Amino acid sequence: MAWNDERVELLKKYWAEGLSASQIASKMGGVTRNAVIGKVHRLGLSGRATPAKPQRGCDSEIHEEDQPAANLARTEIERMIVEPEFVAPAVLSTGDMATVATLKGNMCKWPIGDPAKDDFHFCGQSAPAGKPYCAYHAQLAFQPATQRRPERTASPAARMIAEAARRRAAN
């Protein structure tokens, strides 16, 4: 398919309307999404009006009058979620911390420290059957996106410092 003047003008019109490359390719016919993207870049088109909004069913939309109810429901759910208390790593009967060699199936496998250092170990607290982590570390590992805390997006070094501070505070 060759890009003639008529098709280029049609492409420009659809692009200005905010249609996606896939939508434009579908409407124009005989052209792929990648061909549309390539032509848009070669023409130097930029700054679309507004991107096309995905089509949603009525059930997934929350109308303005329903927004307070949705916020209230979200607040109630957040209130019901109880954050488990911090647990210090388990000390084995030998007085050592849990290592790869000493971990059992029912022990928390949350790594603590730098694997390249001698003091690296695992949490070792009791974990529910079939689960890799204790309640505290499971909540850290499996937080829903809506409940993530800003500190969880910090660098690994910052998280290690924060965890060390929590351990000192627990002792």
C-alpha cells in the first residue's frame, strides 16, 4: 500500500482526533499499526488532541453521584485490613539465624541482608502451610497497588536501612 496525499490527509485527521495507531489502521484498511506509527514519525506529527478513551461498560463506571459511596466502601475495606506486627528473625536452637541449609518448608523465606556478606540470613519465623513468608513479610511482598506505601518504592538500600531501624526498635 502506498501513502498517497489522500491517505496522508486522512491519517493526519485521525491522528489529530486522538485515535490510536491501531484504530487508525483499522479505519483506513490496508495498513498496519506499525506502518501508521512509522508514517506519523516521518511526518513529524506530534501533540494529538486527546487520546481516545477505552470503551467501558456501564458496570465499571462510577458516576459522580456514586463517588462518595465508592470512597466510603474503600475506606471501610482499608479499616478492616489489619497490619501484622513486625517480627524479628527467628533464632534457631543452635543460636544461629536461618540459612539456606537450615530452612524448612514451614519457615519464612524472606531474605535479610546482603547475600554476599557472612551475616546474610532468612526471617525463619513460622509461615502458613504452602506459603513462603510469615504474615508480616507476606504483607510486604503481596501488597495491592492501592495500598502500597511510599517507602516501598524507595531504593533497596533505603528499604534495608528502614528494616534495620524497625529491628532495632523491636529489640
